[in-house]
Amino acid sequence: MPMEKNFNATEAEARLAAAWDAIGAFKAGANAKPGAEPFCIMIPPPNVTGSLHMGHAFNNTLQDILVRWHRMQGHDTLWQPGTDHAGIATQMVTEREMAKEGNLSRREMGREAFTQRVWQQKKKSRATIIGQLKRLGASCDWSREAFTMSGAPDAPKGEEGNFHDAVIKVFVDLYNKGLIYRGKRLVNWDPHFETAISDLEVEQIEVAGHMWHFKYPLAGGATYEYVEKDEDGTVTLRETRDYISIATTRPETMLGDGAVAVHPSDERYAPIVGMLCEIPVGPKEHRRLIPIIADEYPDPSFGSGAVKITGAHDFNDYAVAKRAGIPCYRLMDTRAQMRADGAPYDEAATIAMAVAKGEKTLTEAEVDAINLVPDDLRGLDRYEARKRVIDQITSEGLAVTQLVKSIDKETGAEHLELVPLVDQNKMMQPHGDRSKVVIEPMLTDQWFVDTAKIVEPALEAVRSGRTKIIPASGEKTYYHWLENIEPWCISRQLWWGHQIPVWYTLGRKLALEDAEKSLSQHSQAGEDVRLVADGILKDMAEVRRSGYGDIGIICASNEQEARKKAEAEFELPPKFFATEEEAKAYLAEDPTRGKRETLLYRDPDVLDTWFSSGLWPIGTLGWPEQTPELQKYFPTSVLVTGADILFFWVARMMMMQLAVVDQVPFHTVYLHGLVRDAKGKKMSKSLGNVIDPLEIIDEYGTDALRFTNAAMASLGGTLKLDTNRIAGYRNFTTKLWNATRFAEMNGVFGAEGMAQSHTSAIRSPDVQNTVNRWIIGETARARIAVDDALTNFRFNDAADVLYKFVWGKVCDWYVEFAKPLMDGEFAPETRATMAWVLDQCYLLLHPFMPFITEELWGLTGQRAKMLVHGDWPSYGAELIDEKADAEMNWVISLIEEIRSSRTQMRVPVGLKLPMLQVALDDKGRAAWARNQAIICRLARIDSLTEAAAPKGAITVAVEGGTFALPLEGVIDIAEEKARLSKGLEKLKKDIASLSGRLNNPKFVASAPDEIIDETRDNLHLNEAEAAKLQTALARLADAG
RNA sequence: GGGCGCGUAGCUCAGCGGUAGAGCACUACGUUGACAUCGUAGUGGUCACAGGUUCGAUCCCUGUCGCGCCCA
């Protein structure tokens, strides 16, 4: 049955995918030769938030190319698939969908119901994603599909697995090793999701910012000489001030100021360091006073040089406050609204005043309990509070002002007006990468990984080359980040994720807080702390030493274990509660219960998604069980991923795998560029600027998309979607299809020569014809180049080689050369060679274009195996026949010369011309004799006669000879002169350049011999050709 | 401000010491046994700029200008 005219991608892709599936083609170890070396890639698990975008298509194409390439080589190959639960992102998507559907909100629903709802979202998204990957032809072992939350306690049926156990085990182990700790720290707080996020999840976005300048009056009406000097020390301003000027972009945080800081070297403020000043906002009668302190942090040259210190709402201020023992007053709640809890403002302010004056010291918990938001601002959004604060200060005359010309709208009169000074500057503001809202630094209790303690092996592994990062620039970035690594905040106040396996003791915690309080009361009362009970002191010391320390904390894999530990650790029998609230309610019913039982409740927080995905390599292979797969495939071979998640994921996998199993997770990391949208913007799920790869696949076919991806995968670049290019590679598939069609129409795959034509090993001696010997050599070159490129992860080079070989050599020339050979003595070997060459095309292209190649493989013969398990060729230079190579290149250049000449002389394409052989060396004569039919056919020559060139002929100069096309009366002499002159000009230029170099003694002395030889050869060739053109021009001059 | 990287044909990008490349676009012309999703032949580049190293620089070094990205 003759082949269709075009490849029907849509129909064939589904059919072939099913066929692969039916034979288990992608199963781990499929097609492996006995004793084969393992090759394993872990898929970067897509988030179960929706569907895949072009970035995923790109990423997975590259992985699949490597995997198919290795599988065909007979390696024991595993491509491990799966998805990531992606805590915050998935929770966000689910909540969004719930809102769209008009469902109950998350909080109305409750934790249990909500997580079940997210599991549904997971199921849906997972199906979409896996479907997309399959359409892409991803040859993952689908039977091993993993999920980062498989086996979680609330997982529905069908979500079994042990990933959750692995995550929890690692948390417990790291906790026991002291690598995970809990502490009250300033963290990035996302007011939308009401959770802490890590530094990496914060995006700095430039916004139009405003800076206000306010006067903080000195306490008690004190004054000082304020002196400003220029660089030379000349006094430029001297005045008596009763205030210190502060600039701020966040006036609402003034309410929580604990101090004003100036640089110790700043002479302007030296007189007032140590004094108190007044925060110019809040009820008059309870204005708070705060100390003016010296610290290295303020930059004397920026603003007024004085900085307000709000330790609870700014990272720099927090550091200053910690150094100086300044209290950090928290002003906002989890939604970044001004706090509405606690005692009224006057009470809070009174306590804060006592602290500022040094009359009182507070515990952290006490500081946190103080709400310094004035009653009229409580409950307001932070931005509304900001407006009011500014208004209040300004109306009181405490804003720094400037004179501005203004026009009265009614009278039109011009007058000068004092208006508050507001600088308009662009500023970088932190935003949540998911929520896009402004991040609020927030003082909260969180869990941290002590990354500084586990970073060293991860650095060493790359430095020593045990893990290689490609491109090398990625290594620099990796070092830079890891060498300056910050503690990793791993707790998230979300519901979707691995709940932290920690239980707190309610009673003991409360007791400790009481003890702390009483201790501070004793010390404030001037009592010797030694008077406080020994037991409390001992506990306090431990509390102080380890933050919240281990006291009252049970970390265990599950509740049963937690119970055992609690029984061993505490004298009173443990009682477990799901939440702190339940435990408190239980205690409130009968306060003496706390003396009879240890009340325990679980930490409600979940782990950062990256904590679990950081265990992807071992977790998907069954760890902590010592599975055969873990033994065989770990450490894995290559990780292919985007450079953007080098820190998020790659670095953390390195650290965690090394910390947990003391091995690198992969030998090579291939970082690729980012897929951008048309404007160069990063494509992201939440931004909505994604392009659905399925649309591209529907229009152009998977193979075209994949080949485009490979072709654009140059190292270090970015990838912009270009549909024209995809169309170009779709055309390439058509080209291959039609070359096959030609072969089929010419009986290449006929029953007769079949057995012979499909032997994978073709031996040069079996093939006599130069054309066939040549294409066999070209095939070998292509195979070598493709392997070389793929070995070095040069996907674009591999694609380029294949494109040029298949289109530029096989289709453009070999098929044409073969046409006249289809009859006559070389017909059998030509058919055999063509069958072999096309087989090689299918084999070499299969990793890039699996569908069309598998289809052609199946259409062109009865095969022992599907192409997906085809044997990757290993032949090499031994198939290259240099003589055949030289001869065919000569033939090609002769044909090109003739065609070019004809076109420029406007010889009608259809016209067959006689040709004269003016001069030709022996090699040329032999070449002509062997390839006459081809040349005549392709250059449209009808005869060759040995003769001198007549007047009015086109000259065709090639290596070793000159031909002429007699066209007297037909050609335009001037045109031919121009053509020859143009060629001659270029040759002359080249000759000048080449001989210039050769005449330079330094060149001859310094350059390598092969370069000198090459230059000399080139010069001779150019000179020979120039001579021929000169002769031709001279003849034309005679004629003209 | 610190780090990484990029300025090559009209466009999108390869190449990174030895006489400038691809695809698309553009121009002209369409023949012989697959292919118009095609064929043939062309047009088009001071390889951002200025210095330096070298026999030789698009490639290495320094600086300048312009543009990204990451981290402050």
C-alpha cells in the first residue's frame, strides 16, 4: 500500500504512544543489555496547580532526548516521573477555584475538609499534567509515578506511597541532630496567605515610593546646636533644634519605634545620643519617648542621617534592635492590619515608656503582647493607618515642610504655602512571589533549618567535581549563594502540606511563661534573682539557651511515637489534642488538669514544599527502604532543570541528600535557560501568560515542537517562542517523510532486498559505488557528531547536525544522486544503501522526533523491535571513504557552479546545454566518468565534448579543471563579464589576505604547521581559480 | 550597590583564536521519477564602540555605551 502524502501526526502519535505503552517500552530497565550501566533522570516534578507550559515542554523534551538516547544504547534506563504538591501554590489555586465556584471559604470549611478539597485539585491537575507529558512523548516509567505527599495521613485512596514517611523521618532525624530549630525571628510574612515564606519566595519589585520627613521632638523640650558642614569642614548650617529629623517610607511603623539611631561618627547628633525623643504620633497625653542610640547601621549621608528603629517590622532595624537591646513591638496581625488585641493604648504605652526609661525589662512574650497601636487606628489596614498617621503628624506641625508656590483655585491668587516634604523615589519593595502582595516582616515563631551546618558538603561536592553543573557559570552562582546562605525558614502557616511532626506541651509552656514573667517581676522589683526558685532558674537557663529549646517539645514521626516519648520524658501522663485551642479549652474546664496530665497539641504548621521536594531523588526511589531501585539508580545521572530553581531546589537537594544519605543526588546538573513570553517576561502559572504546548502540538505535531526545543537549547540563553521556527521543523518532518516515500516508490523496501537492506551493519567493501560510499561516510560523520554533541549536552548542535545531514545531504543530494542509479549495475547496492541510510536517519532522529521516526520504522519493514528499543549505532570513522568524499564534493561543487552560472546568465531552467571540457586533470576525468549521469541530470547538461572554449561561452571553473558552456548569441557578454569579475574580485581579496599572511615571517614562525599548510593550499586553490577566471575574461574581451 | 550574563544578517538566534553561519523574512526563476509543509539561484554583516594581548581577534583582556536577569 503506497504511503500517504503527509505524516498524520495527530493520528499516529496516539497510536504509537499506545503501542509503546503496550510493550512497556519505558519501564525501568527496558531494552537494557545484560550488565548495562544504569542511567537515571528524576523529572523535576511539576506543581499540581494546573497544566504545563512551554517551559515544561522544553525541559521535558531535553530529558526525553537523553533518556531515549541512553535507552537505545542499551543502558539500564529509568526516567522517574511524578508531581509536587506545591503547598502555597496549590492552596492558592484551589482557593481561587473554590471562590469561583461559590464554595465555602477555606476557613469556613475547616482544615480537614479543605485538605480533602485540595486532594481533588491534585487529582485533576495531575491527570492533566501526565496527559500532557504523554502527548509530548515523554518516555517516563509511568508505573513508578510519585507524588511528594503520597502516603500522607489524610491522603485519599489511590494516593498511597511512602514519600510522606520519608519527609517526616528526615525532619525528625535533622531535629535530633540539632540541624532544625525553632525560634522567634523576623521572617517574611505574606499577609494574603497569612504565612511565613522563605527569602527565595520574595520578589523585589520596583515601585514608586514616597519618603516622608518627620520631626521627633527631644524629651522635655531639650535643644542642641545642629551643625552641618560641607566636605571641607566649612559650616553650611547652624541652628538650634529641639527635634531630630527622621525620614521614613513607612510612617505607620513609627508606632512601634523602639529607638532612633545615628551613626557613632555623625557629629551632628553626637550631643543628643543617649537622650530621649518623642514619637510624634499617638494620643498627646501618652506620647512615647524612645532613646537616641548610636549604631553602625545608619548611613550619615542618606536622608537626615538618623533612622527610626522598628525592630518588629524591618530586617535592618531588627538587627540594630537586637544589638542594642531595644524591644521589638509588633504592630500588625497576620493580615497586616493594625493590631486590635490586648490592653488599651494608654496601658500599653505606659509599660513601653517604663521600658524606654530603663525602669522595666520585658520578656519576649511580654513585648509581643503589648499593642502600641493607638485605639483610633486599631483594626485598620496598614495603608489606611499610614494615611492617618501622616495626617495627624502634619496637622500637628511635626512634618518637615517646604515652601511651595500654589494657586488658589477660587481667587486665582498666587501664594506660598508650607507643604510636607515628600521625596518621590523609586524603591524596591518585597512582594510575595505567589500572592503579589507587599511582604510584611513579622516577628513570629518559626522552624528553621540550620543551613550553615549542612552547606559545606554541598559546596565541596561541586568544588571537587563529584557533581558537575553545566554551564559552568551555574557553579559560580551556586557557590555565591551557598557561601552566603541564610537559615532556611521551613514552617508555613498553611493547611496543604506535610504537617510538622512536633507536639507542644501546653501546661509546661504556660508554666514556663509564668516562670519567666515572675522572674522578670522579681528582677524589676530589685530582688536578687537568686531568690527565685532553683527549678525555675534551671528551666529558664535552658529556655534562654535554646530559644524554645527542647523543653515542652516532642518531635516524633507520629502520634504513637510522640506518646511514647512524652511518657518517657514527662512525669505526668500525656494527653493529645489536635489543636492548641482544644487543649486550652480542656484545661479551662478544670485548671487542675494541668497538674495531673501533660497536655500536648500538634504544631498546626506545614513544611515548606521545597523541604519535601528536596528529597525527591531518594524519596521517589523508595527511601528510607533500601529498594533495589535505590541501590541501582542512586545517585542519579543527570538533573535537567531551569536555572531559576538552582537555589530553590537544586542546592537544597544537594544539601539534603548529603545530610541524609551522605551522597550527591546526581552527577550532572544541566541548567537551561528560561522560556519567556513574547515580551521576554518569565512565563508563570500565576501570571497567566502561559502558552499551552498542546496547541502547538495540535497544529505542528509533537516532533516539530520537540525538535524546535532541542534546536533552541543552546547553553545559557533564553528561549523565546517562535512559531515560524516550529513550522520550519514541521517541514523537516515532512521532508523526511517524503524521502522515505521516494524510497518506498522505488522499491527500496521491497521484499527482495529487505533482509539485506535492513542489516544494521553495512560494510564498505560491500558497496562499490562512490555515491553510496560517500553517503555512508556522511552518515558515520553525523552519528559521531550527534553522540559528541549529546555527550556534552549540546542539544542544539545535535539538532543542527541532524537537520543538515538529513535535509542537506540525504534529501538534497543523495536522493538525487540515487535516482539514476536505480537502474543498472548499482541498483541493488543503491537500494540497500538507501534503506540503510534511512534507517540511520530514523535511529539518530528518534530521541528528538520519536513519533514520525517510529512510524517510518514500522512502515518500512518487518522489524524485530520497535524503534524505541532500536540499537543506537556505534560505527565511526571506519565507514568514511576519503576518496569518495573528495569526489562527491567535487561533483557537488561542479553542479553548483554550473547551476549558478546558468541562473546568472538567465539560461532558461528547462534548457539542456552541451558542455565543453576545456581542461581537466586525471582526477577530474575519473570523477566525471563515474558521475556523468548525475552531473548531467542535475546540472541539465546533455553532452560533454573535449574542446577549447569558443568565444561567447560561460566559464565554469572547478578544482582541477575548467568547463565552458557555449552560449554564443544567447548570453549577455557584459553580464558574464560582471559575473566573472565579481568572482575574481573576491578571489583577489582572499589571495591578498592569504599571501599577506604567508609573507609575514612571524606567521610562518608562530602558527601551527597545519594552519600554514591549510593557508598555502587555500592560496593555491584560489590562485588556480583566479587564473581560470582571468583566462575567461580575456577571451570575453576578444569576443566583446 | 553587589553578582551573573548579553549586544553577530530585517527578525529569532548559533559560532567564541585561523578567510562570518542557520531558520524565518526578502528577490528572481520554477525543471527531471519523494516533497509547493517543495526546488534552484540570489540579496543581506566595520560580528555595539574604543583601546590592549597575539603572527592573526567576532572570539582573550581592559574600559565605555546600551540591555537583561539574580541578590541587596
